[in-house]
Amino acid sequence: MLKVQLTNFICNYNLENFGHEKTLIFSNSLGTNLSMWEDNIDVLSHHFNILRYDKRGHGESTIHQDKVSIAELGNDVIELLNYLKLDTVYFCGVSIGGLIGQWLGINYSSRFEKIVISNTAAKIGNEEGWAARVKQVTENGLGSILIPTAERWFSPDYRAKNPDKVQEILHHFKVNSLQGYTACCYAVAAADFREQLYNLEVPLLIIAGIQDEVTTLADGKFIQKHTPIANLVTLDAAHLSNVEYPAEFAKHIIHFTEH
Ligand SMILES: O=C(O)CCC(=O)CC(=O)O
């Protein structure tokens, strides 16, 4: 892993050069870190160089503020690309990473060849729900929501068959910075791209999880309907579909970026 000082925080990232012209940047979901992509790399390494980073306040990236916005998180991506002298790249983000992808597609279209957003929505949840979650973890810690988090993130079948993987990801969740988690909860709560999607002109792939109750298939269809160039595919997964179906998720990216 490498670290770079960006505006207001130190960003932890990993750039793997597999000798390709194309680079794919991955943006993690709320409460996870760059290891969430571990099982996608093998298939994708035959097609892309892979840049992964921990978003602000996640994993080993620092944070020094109680609230952050999707615009700031999007600018972190642009700053990291500038630092690495990567002019145009492919982007893939899950959930809050998908909100960042929407913001980047709307505001920095010239920097992205194609954008993949997975298990996300133009608006995720509502203010009350996010305020309740911030209160819960502020008063009782991230460890207090491990069970409902696992139930939202993984389908019952996946949880039963992959207990070690579920525990590994929940461990990263539990030891994440509380400030980083709640700051990004505020970012998700405030984000709403429903009226801006028509400005997202970068070719877009939406991956939806059939069993995702946080960001539903209907949310994915809404984005597809309101965005100029968008395809939608599904996986029989809950919220972290790239973890439940790593090879299939990667193959959807490859098919989309090559056609
Ligand atoms: O996963 C995200 O990035 C935002 C949505 C969310 O918080 C999922 C969950 O319910 O934990």
C-alpha cells in the first residue's frame, strides 16, 4: 500500500500495473476498505491496471472532519488521478462509491472512459434513517450494528456458505474510524442526483443486486431510465454483490468496457 497527502487527508491506495493501457479505479462502499475488491482482481488483471483506494475516513485513509460531502469525496478521486498522472480511466464504485461515480460522471466526464456503479441509487435512504444510524453508532459504536449490517450486505445463502469472508469484512467494518463512517453517512444522506442524471453523459453500467434491500433493483432502473447512455445487469446478491459474485461481477465490467 502507498500513501499520499491529498487536500485535508492522507489517502491510502494501491496501484497494480498489470501492463495494460487501461486503468480501472475502484471506490469502496460505506464501512469497507480497498480489500473489498480482493476477489475481483484476478479476472480483471487480464484487462486493466487496477487502482484501489480507501475513501476518506475508511481503512487506512485519515479524516479530520465530522462531515464530508460526495463532492469532496469525488474531488479526492480527481486529486488522486492527478497525482498519479492518470488522464482518463475506468471507474467502478459500490453504493456510496456509486454516488461518487454519479458525481464524477456529471462533473468530470472527460476523465472517465466508462463508469460502473453497483448497488447504488440516485438517492440512498432518507435523512431520518441516516440520523438514526449516526446516533446509534455514536452512542454504541460500530460493533453495535454488526448483525443488521451483515444482513443488509449479504444474502442468507452467502452468509451460510461463507462465514469466514463475512467475518473478515465485518472485522474491517468494526475497526473502521467511527468519525470516518459517520462523516460519510452525512455525505450519503445529503446526496441526491435524481434531477441531475440527464447530465451524466459517460457510458454507464449499473449492476443491481436482486436481493439488495438497501439500494434496490428499482433504484437501478430509475438511474437507467434517467441517464443518457446506461445499461443495467443484475446479480442474485444482496448489497455487496461484488463480494458475493466476484467473477461474474468482473465479467460484467469486462463485457461493458469492451463493447
Ligand atoms: O453501503 C453504502 O455505501 C451506503 C449504503 C449503506 O450504508 C449500506 C448499509 O446499509 O450498510
